[in-house]
Amino acid sequence: MTDDSLFADEIEEESDGGLKLPKPPGWKVLIADDEEEVHSTTRLVLGDFDFEGRGLEFISAYSGTEALAVMKEHTDIAVILLDVVMETNSAGLDAVRVIREELQNNLVRIILRTGQPGQAPERKVITDFDINDYKDKTELTVQRLFTALYSALRSYRDLTSIDRNRTGLKYIIDASGSLFQQNSIKKLAKGVLTQIIALLGLQNSIFVERGGFTAAQKSDGQLEIIATTGKYAENGISNAHLTIAPEMKSKIRQVAEEESSKFFGNDYVGHFPTQKEKQHIIYLENCGERQDEQDIDLLKIFTTNVGIAFDNVYLNQEIIDTQKEVILRLGEVVETRSKETAFHVVRVAEYIGIIAEGMGLSEEETNLLKLASPMHDIGKIGIPDSILLKPGHLNDDEFAMMKTHAYIGYRILKGSTRELLKTAAVIAYTHHERWDGSGYPRRLAKDKIPLYGRITCFADIFDALLTDRVYKKAWSVSRVEHFITEQNGKTFDPDVVDAYIRNRDKLMAVREQYRD
């Protein structure tokens, strides 16, 4: 078959005698035909083809088997110009079936070209196979090929757009679900960055938080970075109002003031609407050229969902902060009544957090334990002042009365269904138990004592020994450490002591920070 018979008499030479190169990135077109001249002629006549500012990138295959190998390697091929008869009489049709059914590629547009229409009658092929056009090579002129390809590319563009939207929306739904599970602003911000980078394929971005104009903040509403990625994370940016370039800072401020996302050249600054006074801004670098209106629409949907997620985190944090403050205040009331510093409950909570983390407890469990621990001596509200405030040692009857505070605290808290108060009940009831079974109120031993009680026991005694009490003066650090060594495996769980030894410097730093 000659070039003239394939494209009639419509071939025109380029005025400059050469081929015009496609504009990158071109639409990928696979030519699958066992005749070399078909490949060369197709490239020649479509050399200056342009669709929406993009040329063509041709890939050649000379058999059905080779065409399938190319399709597996290049998943973004837009159009296949496919011959029917190659290594077998049905090689092209066999390839169509594999592409659609096995490779599950329903986006690529397939134009079947045959020089032997008797081998593959048009009506049967159209009915039985998922192809998009059928052309007899003897009737295929340059104009008809141009029209067929233009139509195929338009369909491919629309289908990929729909598929991207569908994939993007599914991604947003899945991502939003995971983001709504985050329980801190910084974790949520980091998650948002990760999800948007995956959604849009970006590399460098910053997430910042802009506070409202309150007396505690400067009048210009300084920016605080709460998450970074890419080169910003590598550079260790940690304070936006000191390190963000003035030009970038100006863009962020403009979006914050207008409460509307916008592009600045190739940079995108997104605004996350929330019901709180805080405004959240995301800065995405060098993304303008790569994103289209659909990407921006997806981003708007995503930012709206994220704004709701931020509101939920703030609400949850407000509830947690309220619980924490109420519990801390109650703990302070008890300690103040017994003439002990309110810093005792603060220090004990910090000691517990360090030891719990050192023993491998999860962040969630560690935070729960820290939050509940200020209630460990809540039962002392039931102890008479004559005993609670007595200087010096208690007699046997007085000490027996004092020991009831563990059960009193447990009785006050045990009826709650809240995880926080249930944890506090366990701590109140068990923090005077001893590893060797010599403690009270139930003389539990070793693993029979809940871990929360064992950790609180150590932290409570450690702080009590290092501070003045109505009945004693503070011990020296060396004397306390000698006592810990002596009581390891007796009063204290050896695993708790090991965690203390590994984190001794951290505990001492807390002691210095919250000195009486």
C-alpha cells in the first residue's frame, strides 16, 4: 500500500521542507500497524496538529502484542490508531479486548483502521467491540484523519476531566474522613498539607495560622507557622513573622483580609473558612501552571471540608481544656487545703507524662493519664483537718483514717461513664498500692496493680520527697535517688523505675520549671 492510497491526494509538503515539532507536552498517540509507511506517513501529515495548544507525541507499535506492551507502560495514551490485521488476522481486535477488559483502560480512544474491511466488517466490529471509530484505509484522507483525531481527543479530554473529578472527589471524601479524626491543630494542618500535595502533586507548601486582633497579639496579626513541607520543612522554618519573605507575607495577609483564596502568578494562597476567630491560610508554591479550573474547584471543596474539621478540633480542644482546668482546679483545692503547693499536681502530671511515654504508652493514653492524675488525692476532701494538717507523724488510728482517702476518691469518681473520670477513679484508688503488696487500700501486688496506679505511685512519692510537707522537710536529690534504688521492686514497679532512670533529666527539668 502506498502513501497516496492511504491518504488520497491531500498530502502537502511543509513550506520549510521539514517537520514541525509538537508543542510539549503533546497528546500521546499510539500508531499500531505492521506497515512502516503507515507510521511515517501518519507522523508526516499530523506533524503540525494542534489541539488546545498541545501537539502530538507519537509512539509506534508494529504488532498487537507490542501495542499492549506500550499500553501497559504508558497509561496516559489518548488515542490509538489501530490496524486490525497484523501478526494475526484479528490482532487489533484482540488488543482492543485486552485493553478494555484486562487493562481496564476505558479512557483511551480507539480508532480502528483497516485495509481489509472484509476481515473485520464494520457493523460487527462496532457492535462487538468497544471502539470509538472505524476507518477504511482506502477512504481515509488527511482531512478525515484530522477530523477523527480531533473528535477523539475532545472525547478523551472530557472523559479524563470527568474521571479526574470523580477520583478527586473520592479522594476528598476519604481524606476528609481521616482529617476529621485528628485531635490537634498541628496534626490536622500537617494532614491537610499531605493530602493537598497528594491531590495536586505539589512539592513545596506552608500552612500558617493567623490570629485575630486581641490584646495578646500585635496589631498587625502576626503569622505563626503550624506545618511545613518540601523545602520549607528542610529549612526548618518555625516562626512565620520572622522568616517568611515580605512578598509571601503580603500575599498571605491579602488573602486573610479578603477571606478569599487566589493565585499570585504561579503561587496559590488558599483561605480555610472557619467559625472561630482564627484564620487558616495555605501557601502552595509554583502550582499555577499545572492546575486547571477543576483542580481549583476540587481545592475549594476540600478547603470547605477542612474548615469544618478545624472548627471541630477547636471545639473538641475547648472541651478538653475545660475538663483539664476543672480537674486541675479541684486538685489544687485539695492540695491547698492540706497546705501543699498547687504545683504538686502540675509536677506529678508532668512526671507521669514523661514516665508513661518512656514506657511506650501511646500519645492518647499518655495524655489521658496526665489529664486524670490531678485527681489522685481528691479523696482527701473527706479527711478531717485535724488529721490532714497535723504536723509530724500520725498515730495508728489517724493513719487508718488517712488511708480511707483512696477509697473516698474512688467512690466520688467511679460512677462516671466518662473515660477521663473513670481513669481518675482508678488512679485515686490504686496510687498507694505497693509493688510488693504492702500498700493500701487492698494490698494489691505487682501486675494486679493497674499500670496507671503504679506510675502515679512513683510520681507522687518522688515529688513528695523532694518538697516540703507539713510533716517533713524536703529531701536532697541524692537521698531521694538512694531511696528509689532501695525501693526498686518493693514500693516501685521496676519498669517504672527504669523509665525514670532513662528520663531522669526530663523529670529534673520539670522540677526546676515548677519550683515552689
